[in-house]
Amino acid sequence: MKETVADPTPLYAQLEAQIATDIASGDLPVGAQLPTEDELIERFKVSRTTVRKAIQNLAGRGLVEIRRGTGTFVTMPRITQELTDLTGFVEDMRALGHNPTARLIDRTVVTASDDVARHLALVAGTRVMRIRRVRLANGIAMSLDETYLPLEIGKKIVTHDLEAEPIFALLEQRYDIALVEAEYRLEATAADGDVAAALGVEVGSPIFLIERTSYSTGDTPVDYEKLHYRSDLIRFTTRLARRRPTGV
């Protein structure tokens, strides 16, 4: 591509389209670093202003991420997930056409804090199983999940390959524990050191924190989770019905 008046398309748009094509074809896969400004200038024989405009447009489209002092990297377009059903990460990602995987950080017996005990209807200080995993979609870390289970259930769950087998599937299919409903709480927070390291982001990066307590029959809590999602890679939607007004 050369700076010429033969093509009426602005040069920055031509460069933007070329890079977008390379991303779509896989020549520039997710996580790949784009050539530097100087390399793009030399390769396409364009000005620095042209290069910067093209990169800014690509960033605006969510195709690349500009990391100050590091470079520009191909990013995964933000995933839109509906919060309408009680589903696990694997089910959600597969339904959206993504490849879900997991990386186990640890599985250990801990004493339940007041918060964990309250969600699992236990006495504070009771021993519970904690499982921490990084959940990935198409090889990109999406969330850090902390799962707390009553100890007797947890001891069974950790005998399985937790990088390959979803906990929800194990509870329902291996141990006949039906998951009936869940309570969600979602808030915006900032990544602390552990979350940032697990997700490969800077400390203080914006994070969605979802607290989810899943219940079995008889309103029995069996699974309490703290899910830390990268807010730059996912958005959540839901659809609400209006209650019929009374006394009008």
C-alpha cells in the first residue's frame, strides 16, 4: 500500500482494514503484538499520523489494546453473556461459540470466614474446601474463580481433574446433587495483587465481581463462588419483566 490519490479511501482506513483483515485471518492472533509505529510506517510507506489514526480506530472497535510503554496487542472482542439461567462457565462459553479451558491454582481446606459460612449456612470457622481456578476462553484468561464447598462434598470434587471437568457437572452428574437456583450479586471492583497476577492485568484494573450461591433441593446451599471477571473482555445483560402495578 502506498500513499497515492488513486484510491479515494483514506490511507488510515486502508491501513486499518489491512490490519483488521490480518486479525480476522489469524495472521495476527489474539495476544499478538502489532508491529511498532516505525515498522508500520516503513512497511506501508505512510505517515505517523496515518498509523496512529488507524490504531486508534482499531482500539475503538475493540480489536486491539494499546498498552502504554509496552505496545499494541490484538485483543478478544468483548463477550456478551446473559444472566438469565443458572449455568457454569463452560456452558456459557460453549453456547457463545468459544473454547473454554481452566487452569487450577490450588485446592485446599480452609476455615470458613464469616462471609463464606453465612453463604453456605455453616458456623464460622467450619472447615470447607476452597478451589481456585483461572477460567479461559480461547486461551485468554477471563476470570479467577474462588469456589467454596462444604467439606464432605469438596473432598469428593477434588478427586477429579478440575481443569477438565466442570464443578456443576460433577455435582449433578457424579454425585446426584441437583442445582435448583442461585443468588447473584454483581459489583464493580478493582483487581488486587492475586487477581491481577492470575488474569495478567495491572493491579487496580476494573473487575466485575460476581458472588454466586447455588442451592440444591430444600433450599440447601452447596456452592459459594467469588468470580472475578475482566471487565474489558465481558459484559453482562439480563431482561426484566415489569410487575403489574397493584392498587392503581
